[in-house]
Amino acid sequence: MAYRQKKWTIFIIALLVLGAFGVFHFRPVHGNALVRPFGGLFGFHGVVSADGEYGGTIVTIGNKLVAERTAQTKSVTQVPSGSLHVPILMYHHIADVGLEVDRLQKDLTVSPEVFQTELDWLSQNGYHSVTLEQVYLATQKQFELPAKPIVFTFDDGYLDVFINAVPLLAKHHFVGSFAVVPGFFGQSGYTTWELVEQAKSQGMEMVSHTETHFDGTSKKFDSEFIRQNLEQSLSELDSHLGHVPRILVYPYGHFSNEYINIAKQVGFVMGLTTAYGQFIRSDSLMTTPRVRVHGAGTLDKFIETLTGIKQFNTK
Ligand SMILES: [Zn+2]
């Protein structure tokens, strides 16, 4: 065989081998997922997708997430060693929206019907819901997470969430983690102590979203204000619910190093942001990312955001 011919043969064989492993199908497509076009000879499967709005990109092989790009990293990073793959879903309202609400409000509101389809899909696809406290304990090697763990978080303590989401979660044997603002309890549109206590007795988890939903990075609030506000939220929650986990959900997703330091002094061991990401890194628990669920989205979009795999009219 001539030298030139041999070189081409080797090149083609190499391409076939790489193709079988899905290597050259890793191609980021903004807002879309590209699924490997050939059957996986070795069961390997490469998909890259981008959640355009939040800059998240995940890379999966088979069902396993192997890398992700977050809004902060800007480039695809390998699964950090010692990190856990736990998508923490972020919801705000579970309600039907009227025609008069604005775009932002629509985006923050998932209808009970769509929420139910998301829960059905997660349940049928083997996801197991866990609490934030269990995720924290898993990072400390004090708890073993089930297969396909997932967390449902609900910010702000809206009344509709306690009326609509709690029964649906319970029906699916899922638990929810509610980031509540005790200073707002009883106000129009917000939950009450009674509903919070009831949800807790059904196995739901309550965590602090501060006492008054202040922006911890605003110059208006000095360190003493921050400390007292965080402490008060915990003492109120503790007195009604027993000891609540020391997990803080930052209002507006805003945090600074100073704010984090105060939160740690108050006793918080984990802080949740609004940045996109699915890896829980034990070396940066105070800036744990989440996966936003959009109100205007469809079940297909929800599955794509979670798995990186584009859906075609899931029913
Ligand atoms: Zn909030």
C-alpha cells in the first residue's frame, strides 16, 4: 500500500472511532441541543446545549452530566472533583396568571397544570427529590443522595405556592424547599405561619430568604443591619418550626464577600444564588447555583433546560 493511501486509511478509521464515541458531535448550538446523529456503538452519547438566557451549557455522555458552562465560567468546565450533580430548580409563583400581568410576572409564574406535568415527567423519569439540608449533608459525606436527586425551591413565600404547589408535591411524594420571608407572613399574597407549619408537618422544608427581603449588597444596609436581619429570620423560623437548616437564599440573587462572611458568622452553611448551574461544589457552598424554571416555558423547554436534550413535543 502506498504511503499516501495508508495515511488516508488511518485518518478514516480514526474518524469512525471518534464518531462512534460521539466525540465530534460535541457542538454548542445556542438555545438548542444537538443530539448525536448516529446510534452509539459503545453506548456513548454526546449532547451540548445552551440555555441562552442564563448562559448555561451542559455536556452529557449517556445520562451522565460530565461538564457544564455557567454564566460565571463562560467556558465548558469538567465536573469539578468532589462536586455533586444536583439540579436545584427555582420557582416563584405556582398559579394561573391573569391577562393583566406584565412579562416579568408571567416569567415568574408557572401554572399548576404545567407544574403538574413537570412533576409527572420527573417522577416517570426516576428523579428523587431531596431537601437542601440533605444536599448539604451529602457534601459533608453525612448523607447518601438517591439516584437522580433534584431539589424544588420556591422563593419569597407566596400564598399561591402554599395553596397550589404543596398538595401537588405531596401527591407525587416530592418535598419542596421554601425560601420564606417571615416579615411578610400574613400580608396580602404571602403565606401565613399556619400554612408554613402545615407544610412543614407534610415534610416540606423551610429556609431563610431573610427577614424583610432586603438587598444584602445595597449600601443602605450596614453589617449590623444584615446580621440582625438574618438572625431574626432564623429565630422566628426556629421558634415556630423547630430548628431550621442554616441555608440562606439571597434575595435578588445578590451577595458580596462581606455579606457571605456575616451570613457565615450567623451560622449559615450554604447560600443559594440565581446563577445557572447544576453542580454543588463543597468548596463554594455559599454561592450554590440553581436552575430557573421559566413561567412561559413548556414541558419540552423544561426538560431541555434540565437535561440538555432537545425535546420534540413530549406528550
Ligand atoms: Zn426573593
